[in-house]
Amino acid sequence: MAAARPRFLIIADGEFGPLTSKTANSCIRYFPERVVAVLDRSHAGQTVQDVLGFGGSIPVVDDFEPGLTRGATAVLVGIAPPGGRLPPEWRAWLKRALVHRLEIWSGLHTFIGDDPELGALARERGVRILDVRKPPAELPIADGRAAEVDAYVILSVGTDCNVGKMTAQLELRDALVRRGHRASFVATGQTGIFIEGWGIAVDAVVADFIAGAAEQLVVQGAADADIVLVEGQGSLIHPGYSGVTLGLLHGACPDALILCHQATREYIGDYHGRGPWVRIPPLAEVVELYERAAAPVRPTRVIGIALNTFDLDETRARAAVARASEDTRLPTTDPVRFGSEPLVEAVVREALATR
């Protein structure tokens, strides 16, 4: 008999919102039936629908106890506290979780299982701590094996962080599967791993092995799929995270790229509290940037644009989609708001052309 899937109390205290709690939001979007409550004292008394605009009647609570009474069997860390350090309240909450034998699922760079107090308590109580950002012990140096798989490989890339690279790929995967295609999603970040159940958080991998991790994931994802959708990370123009983006681009050796962008974002987002200073180029220039960066290792091209229009009304959102399509001459959609069909058509057309 398969083990029961965990039911989560998500901790997002002080940061629960459309742009500030990416992990919490994605888990709510893709498995709401497994979320019993969100802990965030600043929005307590509301529902996740009130805060995010989706997710239904899942309550937002101001204390740990309501999550226990609602049947939580695990605690999921839904945000990253400043500096990756656990605030004192969080330590108390996690200790209570372990005492009550609740699993802890964390994507922090600080590994909770290595914490002298919390790790020891978990071992004493026989409770599992999943630090999904901890990379595998053995990873290869990339040598181009991803280019040799039979599957058609698509990597999502972005104009910035947190613009929808994971969401675009999940929506595209689900749409392809509904049409009868054998498509797999490859998770390269902690949130994708929570949703899909496997993957490697490549931003925690030593730099020399990022491309090797991407290569290993593509080979694994292609074992039982004809189309492999690789989750992108960062952006080539992000001053802090471009390294992981390039490692994925070269390691995954993609046949095609999906470019993701938040329609209203003009600059790289808030960079550790500093004002924005890196302006996002026109989308047509970003397309060229990614294609030129990939070309020496594995020539590829952008075949579609996935826009994030969550902060626009319907009229402005449709206008943004039309404008991006006109500027790039590429199929464009907001896959959450308007569906993935333009991207599905592009993927199927390009994949068939390679057969």
C-alpha cells in the first residue's frame, strides 16, 4: 500500500503575497488539497484566495496550533527568511512540529537537518526532515550527453527571477499530457521538487557541476518521455544569478527555449534591498541574447513567449500578449490566465520537425 501523502501547514510568516512567497504560492496552486493552512500573522483571518487571488478557502492562521488541529502531518517552509537564518519563532514552531512527529519540508540554503538542536530532535523522534536543496553527493561534469537523448528538450529562460519559468513549464507539461504526449517536467529548484517529487536544486550545486546536474536531470527525464520540459532558473542579465542560468543553458543542451517575462517589469527586481539598476532589454533583444549564449555549445532558438500578467486587468493583459507577439514574432500567451495552447502548438510543430 502506498504511503499517505503529507498534508501541509505552510510557514510564510510576514511574507505571504503574490510576489514574496513563491514556494508557498506554487504549492497552493498545484496541490491545494494537501494544504491545511498557511501560517502568516500579517494576513491571519483571511483565506489564501483573499491574499493570492487563487487557492480557495484554505485559511491563513496566526499560530501553529490551528494547523495541528486541521490535520497537518508535515510543515513546509514556504518562504526564505532573510539570510537563510531561522527566526526565533520559526525555531519554536519547528520544534513543536518535530515533537508532534510532523515532517519538515524545507528548501532553505540552511539545512534544517544539520541544525544541532533540530536535527537531533528529529532523529530522537524518528521524524523525517527533507532538505531538498541539499545536492547529491556525486555529480558529473557536463560533457554534452543531454544533446544525445531522443526526447525533444525545452528549457524555460527568463528576463528576471520569479517571472514564471517553473509555472510555464508545468502548465505546458500538463497541456501536452492532456493531448496524449509523453511529456516530463524536470525540477531544478526547491519548489519544483516539492511539486514533482524529484529533481536537483541547481542553485545549491558547486559551480563546476551545475551543467553536469542539468545534464543528469535531462537524461533522467528523457528515460520515459518524448518531450522534456526543464525548469529554468535566474536570468542571464541578473547580476547575482546569471551563473546558474548559463550552467542550465549549456548543461541541458535544449532543442528549444521558452522565454518568460512579467509584462509590467522593466528592471531586474529588488536586489537585496537596493534599488533596481539593470534595465530589462526589449524582448527581441533578450531572445537574441539567449540564442547567442547557447550557440557555441548547442545551437537552439526561442520558440515562444510565456508572459506573466497577474497584475494587469483583462484588457491590458491581452494587449501585453499581443504586443510581445508582435515584437518577437513568436507565439505568446499567459499560460495560467489564457492557457498554453499557442506554446503547445509551437512545441508540437517543432518536435515533429526534428523527427
